[in-house]
Amino acid sequence: MPGSTNRLAVANANGGPAAGFACSVHRARTTGIWMISFEPGSGRRGLITVIVDTTATFADVMMKSTAWIQLLTLCHDSKIQVVLPDVVLRETARHWETEARRAIETANGKIAGIKKSREKLTEMGIDGSSLVDSTRVTATPDKSAFEEETREKLVSLGVQVAPVPDHVDIETVLQRDLARLKPFTDSGKGFRDVLVWETTKQVAMESKAGDEIFLVTNNSTDYCDETGALAPELCTEIENIAGQVARVADFEQLLKHARLAPMVAGLAKTPEQLATFLALATRVRDAETRPPTADEVVKDAVIQAVEQLAGEDVQTVNAATSGLDFTELGIPSELEGLSIGAIDADESTLIWQTYETYQDTTFLIQAQIDAEITLDGFAYKSDLGLLDEKEGVHVLEWDWNSHMAYVGATTSARLSFQIRLEQGMDFVEECEFEGAHTLFDEHLHS
């Protein structure tokens, strides 16, 4: 693997170097992935195991993103093994409950807003009958049901939902906490991280020569040293493993790894295969009506999805913002309350790739299109002096209030969408926004 390499001696129980073992830490230049190997190369291409931490589920509790579907498809096809620690599933269910409650609050707030708007229009003598009243959402999120349904789905796809290893008891965790061993922090946080690590350690101890284990976690503070490599004290705990352990920050890094990228490419379908799929999906239609081409299906779905982004709130590096993920675009952190005022997509930049999924009747298309985006938001007047015209920020109304100005900003982005095509369910079942990237980011897997 190209990149920097450091070799660390691994001590055995007697204090000397472990016979036949050295901890070799490699960082690949192309992916930034740190790999820790304790086994001399045997040439065996073994089992690939992916262990998923909670940081990989929080952004997508429904596990519907393109990366999640590709990972689950590879698992369903027995190309890789996926392990989800039980504690991660429980944490994900808790986060789902929080998101569900927030979604209900948002919906009820908008319903109340429609009612108030209708009353105001009526008061002013304006016909507001087109604003239809809706009933408040009264459902209560069922965390237990979500957890069980998710567990059943994952198990049906071949995922191992791993319980806490048998050797882990409260005394084991307590000793680790008192010793402040990673992944515990100096403040004592890290109980659930310890359970994830113990699962990782058990999988590693059961590995064979040639096996590769990937721990997907963006929690570099608790699992890693200052360089981003797995912490030396954690390396010591798995010094006798036969396989390799790698920590990757997210699914994007994982699916670009040299072992997994060819597998993802193997899921790709040609435009001809997509056309055949569409023909099956549209065979029941009027014989005199020409079915749309694959290009037309994708283009129409993406353009419509782009148009629907207008008015949506966006999330930037400013912790006070929320909405569509625009964190990669370098939008000034001084801006708050941002939403999309206008969006102009360049249809000539549209690119897309079709993939099979773990459902035979469903195809997934990952599409990208470049766009110019105008954002509306607010900034403290005292902060506007820090912003220059090069950052595309302009004042729309200086005296919004005594402290804030109403501002606009422009940015360019490569927008990613996921399209789901279902046989027998019309053309596009769903077209969802997945992310905004800089124009130089080649995000589609090849």
C-alpha cells in the first residue's frame, strides 16, 4: 500500500518483542486510511469484515443512503461481512426517536402556520381557501418497534447484530474506566465506545491470515492517536491477531478502499441494462406511447428534485444551522438561518451511474449535477466586516434589526441525488438529495 509506514514493536507478556509479530502502521496517500497489521503477508485474500460505529448511523438512521445500500448489497451477496454491535443499534434507535419527535414538531408547526396564514388572509378579505387545514400529528414514535424492525431487516440481509462479547462484564469495563484506557476519555466518557471496541477486538481475535477488518468510525478522539491512527494502547490489545485492522472515518472512505472499490464497481449496471429494466417496468403502459429513455428518466427526476430544493434550510459549519448538508462548501460560518433562495442547475453537467441493490426489483441511480445556488440568511452587523466580496456575501437589508443584517450569498456546488427505480411502480419511486460537494470533488464511484 503506498504511503507512509511506521513500525512499532509489540511487547509480549514477558516484556520482550512478540515473536514473529510487528505492528505495521500504514497510511495510504489516496484514501488517508490507517491500517494496522500484525501478521506477515501470507498472500491469502481473506474475509472482509466491516464493523459499524454509531457515528456512521447518526446521519442516516434509516440506512437509505447510496453508501448504506451498496454496503448492505455487498453483505447480502456474501461479498463482505457486516457487523453492527447491538449497542450501536440501540443508540441508532434512540437517535431515530429524537429525529422523529423533531419531525413531528416541525410538521405541527407548519400546520399551525397554515391555519394562521389562512385566518390572516380571510381577515384581509383575500381568498385563502386553497390553504387546506390539516390535522395535527399525534403519533408517538415507537423506538422499540423501530429497533426490532431494523434488526430484522439487517439480519435478513446477512448483517450480524453482535451482542456484547461474553468475556465483557462490569468489572472489565470498570477496570478500563479507572485506568482511563481508550476509548474512555479522561472525563470518564466512553462506556458505549468500549462495547464497540470489545466487539471489534473479538472479531479481530477470530480473524485468519489475509482477513481485513474495517472499523467505520468518525470518533478519532476516543479511538485514535493525534495522527488519526488507531491508538497504540488499542493496538497492543490485538497484537496476536492474524488479520489486519483498519479504521476509516466513513463509508465514503471505505467504499474507495482498494479491496472494496472493485466490489462496488461490480454492482454497476450499464445504460442498456437500465433500459431493459425500464422496459419491464413500463410494459403495461399504452403500447402507442413511447417509453422515456434512461437519460430522460434520470434528467426529469433530477431537475424536478433540484427545483424542490428552493426554500430548504441548509446546514453549514456554523453549529447553529440545520437542514441540507452544505458543510463542504466553505460557506462563511458568520452566516446564520440560511435557506436556498434560488438554484440554477446546469443540465449539461448531469452524470449518473446505475447500481443493483439487495432487492431484485429495485435499481439505484447515483446522479450528480452542477448548480449555482443563491442563499438567503442573516449575519451580525459586527461580523460583516470580516466578510469580503470574494466570499459572495452581499447585504440585502442592513437594518433587519438592531443587531442583524439580512444577507445573501452565492456558491457553486456539485449536488448528489439518489434515484430509486422500482419495477411495476411507475418510473421514479424516489429522488432524494444526498449531498453538496465542491465542483472539484469526484464523488461518484467509478
